[in-house]
Amino acid sequence: MAIVTFYRGDPKNAPKPTMPAHLGANAIITCGGRLLLERRRDSDTWGLIGGGVKKSETTAQGMVREIYEELGIRVQPDQLQKLQTYGDPGRIAAFQDGSVWRMVIAVYGLDFPREPQMRISAESRELHFFTKEELKTTEIAVTHQDIVEDWFLNR
């Protein structure tokens, strides 16, 4: 059973937020034109690397921390390229504990010249670099679908 259910632009089905807006950071991590995604344990969907930004962090600092926590790779904030912020009010995460969050996501880009050594965190089931063609048949978390689509439109 999923720990979290994601909604985007679905006012009929998405529950109303019960918590303040949640600031997150996610990364478009690429290597050779392929996009890195993690199969999430909480929803069993594929998603971008990233997560919540702590109150004491900038979004770039949060992204650096999340990359280390989820992949075991150390990067510096100046290696990240700020791409866009996604803040539409219909981006919702509903958790099993009853908390419902509106998500505001800062998205960063990071390109590796060769595939890095990575480790799978407790939050992930699997890590994989996908081609554009492979993504057409991959179940991506609905809150990340438009981010992935936007990235490919700009390629």
C-alpha cells in the first residue's frame, strides 16, 4: 500500500491541504542524454531525486543534501543549474498519516559526463538512467511528470 498519493491539477479528487505549503527541491540529473529517476518506496512510482528543504537551508543546499542522501554522491551548490520553480496550487501530496501538502518545487539540473557510482537509499527501490523513449512507458509520479516533459521539450 502506498504511503503517499500524488495529485496534480485534479481538484475533484485531490484532498485539500491540511499543512502549510511544502518547499522541495528536485534534480534533473542526466548522463549521456539519459535522465536519472528513482523508483520510490513510498508510492512505487518513478520520480526525480530530491525532497523537502529544511527551514535552515536554501533550495540549492537542500538539493545538495538530497543528492548525497539518495545517491551517496557529494556535489557542490555551484555544480547545480537552477532550472525552474513549479508552484501551481494543484500539486498535492497526501500521506497515509492524513497530512496533505501543497508542494512548491525548485528544480535544478546536474549533468554527469559519465555514469557515477551511486548507492540506493532506504527511500528508493531502484535507480535507473532512462532514455526519452523509455520514459514513454514509465510510470512517473504525477507531480514530476510535467517537470520531466518540460525538460525534454527544451532538448
